Amino acid sequence: MKKEPMISFPHLGDYYIPIKFLLTHLTDYKVIEAPPITKKTIELGTKYSPSFVCIPFKYNLGNFIETLEQGATILFQAGGGCRYGYYTEVQEQILKDLGYDFQMMTIGQNKIITLNYLYKTIKKLNKNISFFQLSYYVLLTLFMIHFMDKIDDYIRLNIGFETQKNSFIDLKKEMLASFSKTTGFFSLLTKYLKYKRKIKNLKINKPKNCLKVGIIGELYTSMEPFSNYFLEKELANMNIQVKRFTNASFLIYQKKFKIKKMQKYIKKYCTYELGADGMDNVYRAKFLSAKGYDGLIHIKPFGCTPEIGAMPIIRKVCEDEKMPIIFFSFDSETSEVGIKTRLEAFYDMLKIKKG
């Protein structure tokens, strides 16, 4: 008996909402998001992945196994920079060796995501879609992502000082549920302005001289909370203002316009690009030092080559700027207790330095 076509994709923070929205409107198939990442996800991914591969690969593979067990028949992988660009072929082979029957598709080619390639891919699933329809929904989805990231930026700066516990998170969940029912650009803009006003009206008790910490590092561990042990939540519980640059908006359309500016700003430290997010994070270390931040947290998957190359340079920037920094490397064997203990020690040091 032939299965009903069903599309799925890996989980990545709250971005499953715009991704599901896009795929639902571009195809006539049912779209299911991967279950929220749990210990089971990483256990599945680790069991069937090469031991030396980076942790995002394992999370993605675990996600795929979970969705295939739920009936998914078509899997989407993003592709992209660094080793992430090779995930599709390797994961497809592993899953087929495990006996799963499915079709693997990617939205990028040669590590680059383009509208033309996406159109050719979607055409295989929906022959009736026009390039105009695809462009419309891609643009609408990009605006949705942009609005989500704008709200997230504001929340990071203020959630640690809310007067009513979970007020920001509860309102954000309501906003995301509303975004998923968007019918067009006017509908989306109306929803965004409504929730932007509501979120900015939430009461906070934020001192002028609060602790400020920047999070820099690899993109997946920055954007998927489970993979960094909910680091931002821990910092909020410590009443810390958080700044994080890496989000989908930056990666999709902002980064290419900022590369020359970043290179110029850090020419003392970097003559060439370091690959993936390496150079970006050197820039961020210097930029946040100049903005008066009290400390930096650098996060990456274990064995992430671009970030390993960037770390000595970032350390040199922090030495020159007298900026405290702590490095976290995550893998399936990482101890949550160890992470929290080091984070608490870093917080105590920042408090003493600030005082």
C-alpha cells in the first residue's frame, strides 16, 4: 500500500513555523514539523551518525528518523555553508541503509540557496505552481522570519527583567500561533504591529547598569535552544541583558551586505575570511567590546573547524579589549551540570568585575 505523500524537515528553534507555512503553501501535500528536540532525538542521531561528525548533523538525523516514523515520505534539508552543505547526501544514504523509503530534497545547490533552484525543486512536487506564486510566498515567509527575529532581539534584551514570570514567552507563543495563520502581507504586518506593541508594553524592572553579555558562535548551536542547553534562558534567570547576532534574517539576506564592513573593521586581526561564521564572530567580539558589553560567550559544536580557527583570534581580541570570554563546545556527551557550573562561575566573575 502506497503511503500518502507527507513532507517534513529538521527542527530549528521557532523557525519551523515559517518553514511549515512556506511548504504548505507551495505544495498540496501535508507538512509535519519534526517533534521538539529531546534527549531521544540526539540519542537516535548519535546512534546512526559517524562519531566524528558535528552535533547539528546528529540532531538533524535524529529529527529525520522521528518524522519518518510518523509517516513522512519527503524530507527537506537546507544545505548551506561549511560541512552542512554535505549533510543531504550522507544523511540520505544513512537513512536508506536503515530501510526507510522516502525522497530527499534540498533547497540549495553547491552550498548556495537560490530562488531558481528552489523553484525547480518545488516543481517536482507541484507542477502547477508558477514562479510568481513561489516568489510571493517566499517573500511573505522572509518577512515573517524578519518580524520574528526583530521581536526576539527585543525579548533577549529585556526578558531577564520581566516583572511577571513568563510574560514574554507566553505572548510570543500567542504571536507565533497567529503568524502561522497569516493570509497575506497586510495580515502579517497587522499581526506584527499588534504583538510588537503588546510585547513592548509588558512591564520590566531593568536597571540602567545591568550586566550585558553577547552570545557569538556557530549558527545551529546559536539558534536551536536545546543544542546549547537553553543558554539564553539561563542568562535571563540571572537578570542579564543578552545580545545575539546570528539568526535566520542575518544568514539569508543580511550577511552578504555586511561582509566588507566586517572585514574592514577587523583588518588588524583577519586578512582573509575564516569560513562559515568565523570572521563574523571575530567582528562581533570587537564590536560588543566597543559597545560596553561585560562579557562574551562563544558556543560551537565539538569539532567545528571554522570556529576552532576563529577562537584564537577571538581570544586575542578579548585580551586587547579586556573583555571576559568563556568558550562552550557541545556534543552528545556534554554534561549539562558542567555547563551550568561554568556559567555560574562566569556570572560571578562578571558581577565582581562590574562591582
